[in-house]
Amino acid sequence: MDAALTRRALAIFEEALETDDAERDAFLATACADDPVLLEEVRRLVKADAMAERAMPTGGLQPRDEP
């Protein structure tokens, strides 16, 4: 994968994370504009992120007030 495609994939991936799960597939289809290689890469990134979140959930962590 070339650098330009990687940059596009990462940018779309970041936007995809801010998209509701129910709307994510439609968002990806539009954002990847019929580029199957780009779509596959972004889906791979989204899946890896979900797997990492299940392995090490961070959603409930809050910073402590004390050191």
C-alpha cells in the first residue's frame, strides 16, 4: 500500500470511529468511493480497533485526581 492510500485510510478510519455503528457501513461505502482496496484497509483498521478495545477496554477509565 502506498503512502497516499495509507493517509486516506487513516483519515477515513478516524472519521469512522466517530460514526454510529449502525451508520458506519454506509459512511464507509461513501467515503471510500468505490475503491475496494481503500475500503478493505479501513475495515481492517476498524476491526483491529474493536478487537483492541475488547482486549483492553478503556471506555470507563478516568484520570485520577491524585498522583
